[in-house]
Amino acid sequence: MDKPLSEKTTADFAKYFETTYEPPNINKARKRGKEKVNVHYDFEIPEEMKNIGKNKKFLIRTYGCQMNEHDTEVMAGILTTMGYESTADTNDADIILLNTCAIRENAENKVFGEIGHLKPLKLEKPDLIVGVCGCMSQEESVVNRIMQKHQHVDLIFGTHNIHRLPYLVKEAMFGKAQVVEVWSKEGDIIENLPKVRQGKIKAWVNIMYGCDKFCTYCIVPMTRGKERSRRPEDIIQEVRYLAAQGYQEITLLGQNVNAYGKDFEDIEYTFGDLMDDMHKVDIPRVRFTTSHPRDFDDHLIEVLAKGGNLLDHIHLPVQSGSSEVLKKMNRKYTREEYLELVRKIKKAIPNATLTTDIIVGFPNETDEQFEETMTLVEEVGFEAAYTFIYSPREGTPAARKKDDVPEEVKKQRLYRLNELVNKQSAQSMASYTGKTVKVLVEGESKKDPDVLAGYTEKNKLVNFKGPKSAIGKIVDVEITEAKTWSLNGIMVKNKVEVN
């Protein structure tokens, strides 16, 4: 007897596919092997795929974090090298890729909504290639759901095999069957991948892949694999190249940048050492994200205190102010240890601006534990925070916990937390009134093309009137008005000219 659809696994579907078929496996992904990670410098597009995209267009929709945005830049680079042109119009596209996020249920629902919207277009244009990639593709339940209910999706691939995109597109074009290639084993590090970066002012630079922290609520260690650091010389070379191209700011990216270099066996070289080398590169601004408090060591604080192009805005996710909840989250630090780290940072870098991530309503969080989060937020004085109601992710230990916190209580806690964060943000913004700040001008304001917008060294959004020639430059702006999340001002040069 054939099994009902709801009980089928990816193995039941394998017989229908003769093209690439490698499904994800969360249990396999959870195991950390000792396999050596190799670095490859020989990426190239296969000869027969070099002009396959001539007179064709691609569209990539990106969901989730900066890592996903950077992955999109790489995929855009590969497709451009294959002859494709970028388009923002769904109806014009010959390839549509959804680069997905698995962190929260809401992001997943958005993607499935988008997959549904693409079905009529696929029926109208049978040669259109629809692909789903990114973190959601690393989840077996997601792949099963796509294969069972969304047969118009041609291509499913994961986070470890982006460099295989030319081969996967070829199979999707000529195989005429669903192509599934999701490696649960971490890939090697592939250098020299082409990139199409967004703009010429700010750039992401990936310094490492994966995460070994295994927080109980987080799927990332399974979707992104174990920690693998890029070689320092490759990162420094990339940053120097961006500086020579005229980029004004780079952000070093990793799921946990502070763990950078811990996997090197042949050299002693940490994230603090990398930041010290960044300090010597002639680029005006260097940021990094995301930090884990557990790995934020004294050497890194000492290097950041040198200032210069190393900015004093530090994003330091705390997740909860309660030591009991932090233990249940497997964060590996206590409330006291986090506050001690903040004290060290503020002592070494007195003007440091701290922002954070916080989850409310973790399974069985009590009122007292939530109040501990509120008092920690006040004590640290965070100037901004990304706040979330806990969302269970299938395949994580926390998802197996019985949750006795009513939804209404979670919403009330989030409302109170946001009220406090907004108040602290407004207070910090108010202190800028009358001061002159340095703003990296990114372009026109989204709301008014006559107004320019950019960010201060502390990552505060500033809107001001100024000439279009200021775009891409760092200019002085006097702040005339403070709002909760942004500042308004006058460009100092213009003011002097008027006088």
C-alpha cells in the first residue's frame, strides 16, 4: 500500500528524479565532522554555460540576514558571468530565485506565499526556471512540502553549494525534472566567486561561514554548517581591492565573527588580529556583525579601542536578561558575565554605542525573568534593539519544549520592551541636537528625492538637504532635529556657503 502524502519523506520521491537529487538531512547536518575544510581558488563557469544567459534575465528575491544578501550578490555575479541580465520585473525574468531565511516562521510563510504567486507565471512561461535556495532549502520538511505541493519549482539548492549554480541551472534547463541538491555536509571554502554588489559605497565581506554555538532556538548551525574561516590574506586582499574601487565602508560578516580563526590549525590568528589588520587598510569605515558575547575577548576590545576606521558601534545580541533563560537557550554566558563584558567595552571605548537582539516569550519564561530583561536593557542603555516573540523552528531542541506562556502575554511583553527601547533610542537621538556628525551619504531619501540620507559612524540615520554630488562621500552635517529612529540636519558646507 502506498503511504499517505503527509507521511512521505524525500526518499519516497527520489525514484521520480533522474537529475541531481541530494536531499537535506538535519540529523546529518547536526553532526560535526573532523573533515578538513579545503580552500579552492579555481572557480570558473563551464565553457558550455558561459553565454547560456544571453538575451535572458534573472531576478533574485532575498529574505533574511546580511549573509543572505551577500549570497545573493554572489549568485547575481555567477548569473551575470553566464550572460544573464538583472531585472526587477517578475514578468521579464527567465530565472527567478527565492533566497530564503529559516530563522522565523513568518519569513517561511512569506516564501511559500511567493512560491504560490509564481505558479500562474510558470504555467504561462514553461521555460521559466523557478528556484528556491538559502536556509529554508536546508530543511527536509521544507523540501518535502515543495516537492509535494509546488511542482512548478524547478530547482532547490542549499547554502553550501552556491558555486554549483551553473551546473544546477544547466540541469534545470535540460533535465526537465525537479533538480534538488542540498548538501548537509559543509562545503569547502570557494574563493574568487564573482559578485555583483549593491551600490559602490558600502560592501559586505564574508570572513567565515557557519556556527558552532547551537543555541537551542536556532536552526542556523544546521542550515549553515560548522564554522569555517576564510584565510586572512584573502580577506585583506578583498578589502584592499574594495578600498581601491572607492568603497567607503565595509562590514565583515559571519554568523559569529568573534569565533573567526579558531578553526585554523596552522596559524594563531583571531578576530582581534583581523580587526588590527583592517585598522591599517586605507578604507574610512569598518563594521562587523554579528558578535557572540561568549567569544568577545579582551584582545578584540583593545584593538577596537584604537578607533580610526574601526567604528565604535557594537551590535552585541543578549537575547535575554535572565541567567536561567540564557542557560535554557544554551547561550553559555550569564547575565552577570554579559554586564561585565559591557563594562569592559565601555571602559575601553567610552563613547561606544551598543545595540542588541532580544527574544521574549521563550518557552516557560516567567514574569520575573522578563523583568530581568527589562532591567538589563535599562542598565546597558541599548540605543536600538531587534526584538522578537519566540518562534519555534522544527529541528531545534527548544521546539520540543512545552510552552506555557500565553500568546497575549508574549505580545504584551514585546510591547513593553519596544516601548522601553524606543524611549532609550529617542533619548540617545535627542543628545545629537546641535552637534555636527560625519555622515556617509548613501543616496536620496526613500520618502523625498530632494533630501539625502546616510548613516553616522554610530549607525544613526540622518536626512538632510544637500547636493547630489555628496552621494558616496562622508560629509559634516549639523543636526537640527531628533526623532526616535532618525535625525534631520543641514550640511555644514552648504551652511558656510550661504553665510
